[in-house]
Amino acid sequence: MKVRLSLLQQFGLFLIVLILVALLPAIASTYLITFVLTLFMYIALAYSWNFISGYTGYISFGQIALFGIGSYSCAILILKWHIHWLLAAAMGSIIAGAFAIPLGLIMLRLKGPYFAVGMMGLFQFLAAVAATWKSMTKGATGIYLPPVSAVAYIYFAFFGLALALFLATWTLERSVFGLRLRTVKEDEEGAESLGINTTFYKVFAFVVSAMGCGFAGGIQVFYVSYVDPVTAFPAVLNIMMIIMCLLGGMGTCWGPVMGAVLLGQVSEFLWAHFPYVYLILYGCLLAFIIMFMPSGIMGYFHKRKILRGGIHTVLPNLGSIK
Amino acid sequence: MNETILSTHHLTKRFGGLLAVNRCSFDVRRKSITGLIGPNGAGKTTMFNLICGNLKPTTGEIFFQGKKITGHSPHRLARLGVGRTFQLSRVFKGMTVWENLFLVPPPADSLNTSVNKAKDLLHAVGLDQLLNAYAGTLSYGQQKLLEFARAFMMDPKLVLLDEIFAGLNPEETERQIKTICSFRDQTQTTFVVIDHAVGVVLRLCEWIVVMNQGEIIAQGSSREIENNEKVIEAYFGSSSLESLMEEEG
């Protein structure tokens, strides 16, 4: 079996999804809306993580640090300057991105496990800073914001973010820029010898990832109307975005959305039906995935040749090459 | 045309207590094919890594086209025109042959010229039938050819070839020698070659630098090197170089 959709079919499918998403808040129950909204956040985070770790191979165990920076920036902007929440979230995203430039230049010198653990340490460090810097963050008491009136706005904000990150990934997969970004994962030294400034490429990916995480953090903080060090730096979400990517397939265009939707639903189902043992079942499922599908769902499809594997870079027509 | 393109001046690299390269000075003439030979551990690859910016020298200077390039980053040097291939092939295995060439940032030319350039290069090394094959599925010899072709995507002025003949069969070796010579004639590129196949290096290169234990022990034309006692001693203790060449066929 081989699945291959024409560009028109792909566009049609995309349009149907778009219409469904747009209509959902009008027809669905509040429970369903909040559930889908959370899925969108998962998708956005999974794509953010995929940007740095999926494409460059620098596995980050602390990308949630930038979610936290976005959360706090947004909360403080709303509280102190009464900025519109969406603008505040966008500014939180920019702050997280700006923070990621020096951070990336320093952290991305570390390789493999050192980078992974370094990022984890950073996220713990920032949580500690948030807990102690009381004049700014109000410490463990947390910052309270006015409650949200309409969930639909949050829903569309998360959808927009997830869509933007998906489109960015889609474009990346088809660009020479993306090809160069992948060389970081394949062989950095080899890429350098070809005139590719690998530092620029990986820091760029890190900053995009940070902006995605920061934006998600900003929207989330407005949604829950509260932020403290634990909600700004949620350890569970930190791991979830990694696992979603692994499940869907790292460094693929469709992997993060598949992983996020699937895992989001499975964890909701298990939580609702087996409240006492759901974490055990969840763990078993993950072990199963890692043992039998180490390269994720997309990797499985590529291996079975159901979908075209590898890169989709649009290269010039080679018909005349022979 | 005896102008110098690359010169090193008292280049030294120390790894802790080990002097990998010790006060080495040599010049490479423009458009020449220069060989860098020496027994295992002589410091040849370290020398390449210093020139290409992968390692920073402890002391000493490197000049490329008259400009000091000591301590430049590898990608900057690559853009200045210093290309290289690696001892163990470093093609991007998860990408196709075509993608491997295409991702190289073109020096200044348009997409069309770089497409044509890639075509010509693949044709020159005989990989034009394997465009869409993943580089990881190629034989080791083919990967080396791909790496060689790829180095020319940036229009380098100087290309350092680290054991380009290792893993090639005799037929491929002959073809590679021809390719290097024709590239030199057509593109005016200068080559520096490291290889263990001393016979091939003596045949290919007009100027040879011999290293042993981090130091340059001899420089000269093939004939001078063949009869240099220090070189013979470094390789065999006291035997003659001819016997090694015969062994290699």
C-alpha cells in the first residue's frame, strides 16, 4: 500500500480540518472545547521541541524553561501594564526568543547528554529563580489574573499557534535551509567544512523553538488566570512534549501532530476510565512504543514504504540530467 | 606560476603532553598537487585540521593567499576557498546524493549555475546515475567520490584530501587520479593529498612533504624524497622505499 495525495487533495483535506476547527466552538460542549484546546497546546509544544531536537539532534530536556519565561513575561505584562492578553503572549514569545539567543550560543556548545542535562538543569534553575524573585514573580504565592470570559478565544489562539508552527515545519522540510539544518544532526564537522555556519543554524532553530514555547506559555497563563513556579515550569508537560514527538516521529513534518493528538487522547481516555492505574497503563504504552516503534509512527510508515521517507526539499527539475 | 597559496609558519599543536605537530613550516604552490606523507601518528591529519580550522594551533601562523587565517572557523575558511575531504567519509548518509551537493551554500552564483555545476561534478566522478540514492546506501568508495565532488560545490581554491584513495579499488584509484589531475587543469585548484599509498602519492604529487612524529623531516620532489635517507629510515628503519612501492603494486 502506498499513500500519496496530490497537492490539491492535500489542500482539500487541510481545508476540511480548518472548517471543522472553526465550527467546533459553536457546536461542541465546553468539555470538548477545552479538551481540543489542550490538544492544540500539545501540538504547538511538540512542534517547538521538534524544531530544535528533531531536526538538529540536540535533545533538550528543558524546553519547558522557555514556556515558563513566556508565562511569567505575559503575566507580568498583563498585571503591570494591562496589555491585551494576546499581545502580552506575543511579547512573552519574543522575550523567550531573545533570551534563547545568548542561551543557545552557550548551551549549544554542549553535545549529546551534556546538552540534555544542561537544559534540564536550566529549567530547574529558572523555577528556583521564579520562586525566590518575589518582587517580580510574587514567589510561590503566584500571580493572579482576571478570569477568562470566553474560552473560544483561547481555543483559536492555541490553534493559530499550532498551525503557524506546523506551517513553519512544513516549509522547513521543503527548503534548502531545512536541508542545511539537518546537516547539524548528520555531521556538524562535515557541514562546517562545506561553509555551513552550523552555530547559526542551530541557534536559529533553538530561538524558533523558544518562541513557540514562550507563546504557548503566554496563552496558557491567561487561560488558567494564575501563574506560580509549578504551573509555569510543569515537569509533566516537559516530558510530554518529548514523548509526543518520539511517538509521532522526530524530525518529521507530521510526527508531532500525530503524537500529540494520539497521546493526548489516550492519556485522557486512560485518566477517565482507569483513574487509579492510569499512570501505570500510560507507562506500559510508552514502553511498548519505544520497544517496537523506536522511530515513531512516521518512521514506521516510512520503513514500510507507506509514506515517502526522508526529506521533501523542492529541488530543481532534474529531468535533463542524464 | 610559482606563487604560494598556503604557507604554515612554525605551526605547533600540543595535546597535553603530546606534540602532535611541532614547529612545521611548509609552502604549497598554487596549482600544484602537494603530498603530505608520513608513518601513522606523524601528525598529518592534525596538520589538516589546523589548516581547516577544526583545531586551533598552540603557536604558529597559517597564511592563505597571503592573508593570515590562523584561528578562523572552518565554515569561514570554507567560504574563503579552503575545501577538504575527511579520512572517514563524511557524506550526509540520510540525504540523497543530489541533496548532499545541493545543500552546499553556493559562492555567489544563481540556482541554475549551481544545478549545472552539481551535474558536471557528479558526471566527473561517475555518480550521475545515483542522484536519488541515499548517500548511506553507496559503497564506501562511492561515498568518498561524493565527498570529493561535494567539496567542489564551493569553488575552492585549495582542496585538502585526507586519504582519498583509502577504500578505493585499483580501478577507482586510477580514475580518482585522473579526476584530480583534470580538476587541477580545468579549475586551477591546488591540492594537498595525504595518503598511505606512498606509491600513488609519489606518482601524483610534484612536491612532497614528509612528516614523522610531528616534525617535517623532508621536503622535495618525488625523486628527492624517494632517495632521502631520513624518509627511508622513518618508514622502514633502514630498508628501501622501492620495496614498499613494489608491495603495493
